[in-house]
Amino acid sequence: MQKLPSHAHEVPANGPAVVTQFLDVETPEMRSLYEKAKRDQWNASSDIDWDSGLAPDCGILPDGLIDIYGTPYWERMSAAERLQLNRHFSAWRISQLMYGEQFALMVCGQIANAVPGIDAKFFMATQVMDEARHSEVLARYLYEKVGVTYPLTSNLSDMFDRVLETPLWYLKTVGTQLVAETLAVSLFRMLADHSPDPLISQICRRILADESRHMGFGMLSLPEQVTELSDREIAEAEDFACVATAGLLQGQFPQEAYEAVGFSKAEIHDIKTMRRTAAEKNEYVAFRQYFKKDFHTALWSNMDKVGLLSRRAIDKLGTMGICAPERSAAAA
């Protein structure tokens, strides 16, 4: 048996491969999505201006999104120390996105095998290419421009493994296109719109153009499939979505980044305890609220559209603080 390198692990991921002998158009909407994917391909090597961005004195995320911003910990740091923390804090966050794109690459390869319709297979082939490109471009940014990466968190690793292990293509789609892609869109939009580094903003705008198609696959493929499921299978799919959401939201504290710039264990414990209170007081509180609302609204809406928002699912989401979006006066 081949020995895996220390930075890799193996996941038992056996599943069916459905072969179809009918390759004509079956689902025009899905075939149209495939055509858009072919039209909108881009090359991370030639379509990104790698000579731009990340000047020596430039942060990546806005300082206000760092846990200790505005606290005594922040005030005691020099400008150089704050920049160093920004780089490490941001590299930790982007590292998790990079691993998420690699995870999506692998899952979409599985879906291409397991999904029955040829139009869906064709589209999944383009998403595999998209996710490879996203992994490539984020890795190049971290390795060449930032100079540091961080390991995958245990919560995300467990969630990724769970999606890779299931043999059911629609559960893989729930975990990836319905849940993970929804959060990824919010994160990439945050970087695109708010990073002081024009290079990562440019990269994320490119990625966002692809992500909208990926979410489209879930919206096209899942509703019909859900109508064919038993009550038990629907409950399983709802639970799968909620567990995936919890895996994305929990345990996302960049402890290694604080360790890298010299914070002690006691200081890091204190930061973990006070970071929510600190975040509520700085000028980025409105942004944090918007980001949270953006993700929660999109997830709720997408689960509703595909038929996975029963009362039990609503209750499970509620335990994570995810509630029905507020209706505007115009929509009321």
C-alpha cells in the first residue's frame, strides 16, 4: 500500500458510477448552464495580473475584521506588528477557502460519475475544472505573494470527509452546492469588495463569476430529485444540510495565526473569550451583520427553493442562529 505524505489523508469514498447511453439534450436549462460554463472559462496564469497588488505595507483583510482590533492587544502593537498579524490572520482564512476549493474539485468529480443525466455530467465536468482553477489561483496567491499557509481545521476536515464518503449524489450536492458554495460566495464577495489588496480582490471577482453557476446546478438538479425522495430521505437530506452548515460555522478561530506572531496561550484564550464583544464595538459591526445576513438569507432561501425547509429543518437552523429573512416593506 502506498504511504501517504504527512500532509494528506485518505477518505473511503466508494460510490456508483452511472453510465448513460443517451447523450442528446434532456434538460435544456442544465445544458444552457453548461454552455455558459464553457463560454466563461478563464486562465489563472494569464487572466490574473500577478504583478499587481500586495505591496509591502498592504494588509489583506481590513484590520477591523481581526478579532483583537480596537482592544488593548491591538493598541499595544506597532504598525509593523499589526501588518504581520493581518497577513497571518488573512492567510489562515484564505487557506481554509483554498482547501474548500480542492474539496469541491473532488466532490464534483464524484457527482459527475454518480449523477444520471448527461447534461448534469457535462456541467459537473466544467465545475471540476473551475474548482481546480480556484484551488490553483488561491494557492499561488498564498505561496507566492503571502508566503504562508495554514492547515485545514478539524471541523472543516470532518465536514469535507462526510460529503466525500456519502455515495448519494444529491447529498453531495446538498453539502457542496447548496451549503458550502453559499458560504463561499459570501466570503469571496467580502474579499472582493473590502480587501485593501487589489490582487486578491481581482482573484475573488473571477471566482465569484464561477460560483453563481455552481449554485445554479443545485437549484436546477435538487428540486425534482427531492420530490422523488421518501419522507425519511428528505429528513436525511435536511439533516445533512444542517450538519454541513454547523461544520462550516463552528471552530473557525485562527489560533495558529495568533501563535505565529507571538501571542501566548493565555492571551489567545482571552482573545477567544472576548472577541465577540470586541467585534460588536468596532466600526465593522455593520459589515459583520451584513455578511451574516447575506449568508443566512441565501442559505434559507436556497433550502426553501429545493424543498428542504420543513419545520424540523427550521428548528435545527434556529439552533445555529439562522432564522427566516426579514421581509422588506415593499415585499410585504
